[in-house]
Amino acid sequence: MATRPLAFGLRFRHQGRSVEVRADARAPGRYVVERSGRRTKSERREHASLGEALTDFARIWRGRLH
């Protein structure tokens, strides 16, 4: 089993919007979800587990469709 489940992170971009998930460099074992867009201020959310971060990522990414 890997000791670092998300070693590199992920980033999705679509029409000027982006959502990124990565390990928090300041706190080992925590994850950060960042959302940014052309006209919106960047938003950063911290999560205690990878599962929570991916759930938040999916909610944000689906929300761009509405």
C-alpha cells in the first residue's frame, strides 16, 4: 500500500475555471482543494482526509454545469 496516496495532485480546467486537489505542504496528511475562475476570487478549502477532498472536488466540478 502506498504511503502517499496523492503524491502529485490533480487539476481540471474548463472554460477558464479550474479546480485543483493536492496534498497540503504545511500539514502532512491533509489535503487542499482550490477553485478559481476568470471573474471569481480563488477559494481554498482544507480537508483532513483524501476522501473528503475528492468529495468536495466532485461537488465543485459538477456545480460548474449549473
